[in-house]
Amino acid sequence: MFPVLSSLIFLPLLGALAILFLPREREDLSRPCALITTGTVLAVSAALIFGFDRTAPGMQFAERSLWIPQLNVWYFLGVDGISIGLVFLTALLGFLACLASNEIRDRLKEYYVLYLLLMAGMLGTFLALDLVLFYVFWEVVLIPMYFLIGIWGGPRKEYAAIKFFLYTLAGSVVMLVGILIAYFTTKPHTFNMLELAAAASNGAFDPQLQMWLFLAFYLAFAIKIPVFPFHTWLPDAHVEAPTPISVLLAGVLLKMGGYGIFRICLPIFPQGSASFATAFAVLGVINIVYGAGVAMAQSDFKKMIAYSSVSHMGFVMLGFASMNSIGFNGALLEMFNHGIITGAMFLLVGVLYKRAHTREMDKFGGLSAQTPLYAFFLTICSLASLGLPGLSGFVGEFLSLMGAYQGFPVITALSLFGLIVTAGYFLFMIQRVLLGPLNPDCRYYKDVSPLETLTLAPLVIIFVVVGFWPALVLDLQKPTLGMLLSLLGVTS
């Protein structure tokens, strides 16, 4: 059987190795090599979806080999309804962000080597089923992202990169302690996530230990999501990162935190997770309302989108709080939707920045007449992000709210204020950038190029299609989430 999951991880590594050995005078070949690699990964991930059994709740395409016999550590990969959409999202955004990396002009070899290493780490995180292997990929992501921000970022790139590194590393250290405690608590000792979940259902972790282990993992995942008050690294990282890296940061890295809760916290520490359901709900509402309020106050286009990410990930937290099928499906779908929509929004910010060399929204105005195609893309992406019915952003948010309302009606009602503010800041942004008289400084701006259209159009098509046909994604994740809910003792 062809090792399709391993190919998703090792293709980027082989591509990075090939670029590494290019002579310096031929480093212009780095970009074509990276495009071929990421395009191949996207093709493999698409084939994976077509071969995926939508009715099976368990792991598929599993690959397992003993890695460190002395510690019972396995090279164990698998994909199910929780991870399949995120694997495809990573491959798609990885290819499109690579297309958008034509703005990178210096140190091309180093950039594309780090870029492909980042791709391998992100895909490995979503595929690993051994905690040690998961931790290795989780940490691999940290290194290239640090350098991609710190070398090719904006004026405050060093500060943003160090802040990102320290926040993530702090959470990772605590998670490592949790991994070791979980390993030594089980008999026989194991890092296998599926075996740990089975052990938990048989009472291997007492409720008090579950609480502490849940917190150890949750801290690492909350920083990545990011959940208030661990969110402060995100706006700095987004603003200073080059556009393609912002796309991956918002579209994929934030999802690693939500995925960790789905894959580890909920099935392995079910009692600990359930005991924090109210905290999930409260933190979710804080993220939604606070993120939206701060986004409304921004004049920097990119910083506004960064804070909108904080707000939108609050719906994922509300979905976790629901502890029911509707909320879980909404949370997982919202993670996918947010990656598609916010990835497109950061690409649009980059398009404008290349022409204006500023992200201050007050410097624009009347662009709908000068750049009608750009106006179309910005308007439809904004409507998707604010949750307009008929577009995919609405479906995920609606399901998360419906699920959370069953257990936390008052808290869920409070989150609606965030939806109102979200509509406000997106419409205010459209007014400042696209409407009104044309700013004389913008009269020479060119409309979206064919290459830029190629990076944006697939994302728009996806969130329109999923908006009208959400079952396309929901059917992939429903059986696995049903099995997860049974581990939590929930029947519906």
C-alpha cells in the first residue's frame, strides 16, 4: 500500500533538501521547485479526500512502525474526520501562499527551505497519532515560523518573532510535562493517542489528575488558538510577517490549537474537558466580543484582520463548550471556514500593500471604481467573514451558537454583540477602502493581476460552495465526532 500520509510529510522535506543543494547562482530555481512540491502535496491531499470513507468513524490510511522501542514510541500516522479537512486546508493554503510568495526577492533559497519545512511540520501535526511524534512536529513548526517572521518581516520583525517564539515555547514545555505524566500513568506505558483514550475510558486517569493534565495541554493549545489572555502575540506576528506567512499563520497555525483540543484533550481527558465547559463558553464570548471591539478600533488593515481572527476563533471555543454534536460540528467547520476566509483576507491585504506600501485604511478611498475586481474579492470575502447567510462563515458560526445555546443560553446571547460589531468593522472597512470619491494617490493603482486572481479565486469558490452545501464538509467529520461524543458519554 502506498504510504500516502508519509508522502504528505516527506515531499516538502525532499523539496527543501533539493532547494538546499541548489548553487547560489541558481537560487532563482527555488520558487519553481517549491511550487512543484506544494502543488504535488495539494494533489495528494485531494486524492486522499476522494479515497476517504465518509461513513467510517475511525482512522484511515494508517501507517505504523516502531520508532524508539525502549520507550514504546511509534511512527504512527492516521487521518479521520477531525483531521482530513485540516490536512486539505494546509495543502491548499500552502500552495496558494507559495504562489503569493513572488513578493520575496532576497535570500530565496533560505525562504523556500524554511517554507517547506513549515509545511512538513504543519501536516505532521495533523497526522501524528503518537504524542512524542506529535510533539516533534508541533515544535518543528516553531523554528521556521520564527525565522520567516524574523528575517522577511516588517520593521518590528525581531520583536514579533521573539514574542511568538517565547509564547509558543512556554506552552510547549508545559505540554511536554503533561505528555510524560500521561505516559507514566498508563500501564503498559504508551504515547499512542488511541490507546490513551481507551485507557482513559477504563479509568486510567482519576478525575483530579485529568484536570491537571487537561490544563497542561490546554495551555499550549490556548496559546496557539489564541484564547484570551494568551492572544497578544498574534497581532504583532501578523502585522510583521510577510503576506504568505500571515496566510499560513491565520489559516493553519491557529487551527493546530483547536485540533489539539479535539484530538487530545477531549478523548483522553473527557472529565477534565467537561469540567471546563463553562470556562470554554466564557472565554469564547470574551474572544468574540473583545476581538471584535479591538478590530473596530484599528486603522491598520492587517491588524484589523488579525484581531478579527481572535474574535472568530471564539466561536470554536463556544463549540467546544457545547459538548454536543451540533456545537462540535460547528467548531470543526468554523476552523476550516476561518482558514479559507481569513487566508483570502490576508492575501487581499497583501495585494493592496504591494501597490500602496501602506496598510492605513484612511489612505485609500473610492477603489471600487479604480480596481473593480479587487472590490469584488474584498466585498465577498468581507461578507463571508462577517457571517452572511449563503456563505460558509455563517454555517460554522450558526452551528457553534446553536450548540452552545443548549447549555449556556445567557453566555451565548452575549456573544451576539460580537456579531454586530463584526458586521460594523467590516462594513466600515469597505466604506473607507472602496467607497466614496477616489483618493488621488490611488488613481494609478492596477487591478488584481492574473496571478493574484489565481490565489484568491479557489478560496472564494470554496466558501461559496460550502456556504450553499455545508454537507460537503460536515459529512466528512460527522462520524468521527459522533465517536468522540460517545467517549464523552454524550448520546446526541
